[in-house]
Amino acid sequence: MVCAKSKNTPGKLEIRNSRVGRDYEIGDKFEAGIALKGTEVKSIRSGHCQIRDGFVRIKGNNAFLHNVHVEEYLFGNTNNHQINRPRQLLLHRREIDKLRGAQDIGGKSIIPLKLYAKSGLIKIQIAICKGKRNYDKRQDLKKKEQMREIERSLKKRA
């Protein structure tokens, strides 16, 4: 299962969560490393990863990434990884404390925005998000439609 929003050009890996902007208001963003197995890294580099349903939970002094689907590596053997296992995120203590505070307040979620390669390592960008209500989504659609109308009128003028 290749993610629809993966940009797999040679040397560039970026898998985005397309539903975040539509369903959540994005707050503070963090960059984190992920503790992965070798077959997981190979599978992610080939683009076989889906982060759409993912979320982060804080347990103790560690952050864990849940519901991220990393397909089994095609050329792996019996030591292949589990598809939906929780993966530990590598963050600083201050960042974990800030995420724990947002999680404990309630009404906020910690959602992955994108998964990418940086200096040979797999990184994930996560954010503290607040769920949008239906009327918020309608207002966003109205704003988009107004912007389209403005762009159309500017094109007609030019």
C-alpha cells in the first residue's frame, strides 16, 4: 500500500498526512526521530507507509507512535517487522513534557504531519492539534471558494 501523497523521487522521501489540515487546527510542531527496525527503514524508503490514522501517546517518559502502517519489506525474511506496532519517538524531555501537558488538558491530539528522510535518518513531524467542528470546516470551504473567485476575477482582468 503506497501512500497517495508520497513524493518518491530518487533521493527524496516525503509522506504527508493529507487529512490533517482538513480535520484539525494545527498548533505547535515538533520534529522527532523514530526507533525503527532495519526492514521498516527499507520499507519506508520504498514508500510503503501510511500515516493517515496515526497518533501519538505519552506513556511514562516516552512518546509512542500508534496506528502507522508500515508494510512488510518485500525482500525480508522471517525476521520481518510487525505492520502496526507502536514505535518509540525520540524527543527531548522538554518536548515530551509539553506534549504530555497538551494531551492531559483534553480536546487536543498529537498527530503526525509528515514522514521524511533527513541526513540519512527517518524523521517525523508531529503537531499538537485540535479537532475542527463541522461549522469550522464549512467556514474553511467558504474561504477557499472566495479565494477562487478572487483569483478568477484577477485572471479575467489580466
